[in-house]
Amino acid sequence: MTAPPLVSVRELTRTYRVGDVDVRALRGVSLDVFPGEFIALTGPSGSGKSTFMHLVGCLDRPTGGTYFLKGRDVRGLDTRELARIRNREIGFVFQGFNLLQRTSAVEQVELPMLYGPAVSAQERRRRARAALDAVGLGDRLDHRPNQLSGGQQQRVAIARALVNSPSLLLADEPTGNLDTRTSIEVMGIFQALNARGLTIVLVTHEHDIAEYATRIVAFRDGRVKSDRPVAARRCAADDLARYDAESAEAEVA
Ligand code: ADP
């Protein structure tokens, strides 16, 4: 028997009112996300991807339709309950990392634990270290963002997103600011997390990046245009090895 969906939306709509104009950003999206899936959300700019991510992330409310998260109807929740469910169930990773400039890596990762159930300072530090270890940054605990590369900053953001052990990781163009090699590295982290059971929904413009996922959902004009499994899934670890071998060859030549 298949597990029940983690996310289940039906005929989800979101209309923004701008002055006298209604912008219909989502026009009826129905989608299930099952535990352990890794979905790449693609589609042209303005097709509703970010709007959808905001709704699924409980950062915004739909105009119409239904949304069940772990079987719970999210529509009826007040702002406080939404914040609680968001903190407990969902981790966010953004294109621009969204780190605090004057704060060390380990302190950034401790932040989400200040908003959840009480955790002692010692336990917060232990969990933050473990999360940074998991993304290969155990030796950069005291570094501030300006002392880290873009890829390392994104890894701090991933550790921060994971420290409360969410059910779902939402990533909006997480490789948008990264070079090719670093993008593959970050996708390798997502693939490793997914292999350990984490459910991921990731927005990307890039076809190559989408192929690291298990399923590609394409949006167009606020609707799902296509929804298909990835036939030949890319493996980031293999791609990284190939990329490095090719770079080494190019240097010799
Ligand atoms: P995508 O992430 O695919 O680029 P968005 O969800 O950002 O698409 O946008 C979908 C549509 O909704 C666009 O026409 C955009 O201009 C509009 N839109 C998005 N956010 C807002 C907002 N806060 N207020 C008004 N219109 C918005």
C-alpha cells in the first residue's frame, strides 16, 4: 500500500489583487507529493511556481481550493498555528541564501530552534553542529557569510533548513546564484538527503538541475502543464567526478 501523501492540493487557486486588477497566479493546481519524493518544479517565469511554494510552505493562504499537509487541513489554521506548523514541518532554502551577515554559521543554524519547543543552549549547539557536519561544514562553525564561498553559504542555509528535522524541504532556485561545479555539489547534498528519506520540492529553470529529481512537474499559466517521472535520473556524485576529470584534462591540454 502506498503511504498517504505528505502534501495534497486540489484545485488550488491564488489571485492577487493589484489596484483594480486581479492577477490569477494559480488557476487550479491539483497535486500530491508523497513521502520520499524529490520533485523539480519547472516552468517559465510568471507561471506560478513561487506562489505555489509559498502556499505549500504555509507562508501564504490560497484564494480557493484545498491543501492538506500530513492529512491536516491547512485552510482553517490561524496565523499562529500556520507559523507553528511551518517551523515544525517545513524547511526553506532560497536562491539568495538569506543568511544574516554578521552571524556565524553555527548561530545561523541555531536560529530556527529559538522559535520551536524549548531546547537548551547546549542542545541547540549540538544539533547545529550535527546539521553543519551533515552538509560537510563541520570545520566552518565560526565563519560568517562573507568568509564563505557561495556554495558554502548555501550549505549553511540547507543546514538551517534541516535542523528542526522537517518533513518537507522547499527550495526555490537554490542553484540560481551558483557556478556549475557548486550547483552539482549542492544537488549532491539534496540527493543524499533524499536518499535518507527527506521529501524535497525544488524550483528550477534549468533542465539539467531538474533531472537530479525523481519527478518533474511543469507549470504554465498557473496550471500544471505536465507531470512525469524522470526516466534517466542524473547522479550528482558521478557528474561531479566527470566534471573534475574533464576540467583536469582541459588544464593539461
Ligand atoms: P514564478 O515563480 O513562476 O516566476 P510567480 O508565482 O512569482 O511565478 O508569479 C505568478 C504571477 O503572479 C505573475 O504574473 C506575477 O507577476 C504575479 N505575482 C506574484 N506575486 C505577486 C504579488 N505579491 N502581488 C501581485 N502579483 C504577484
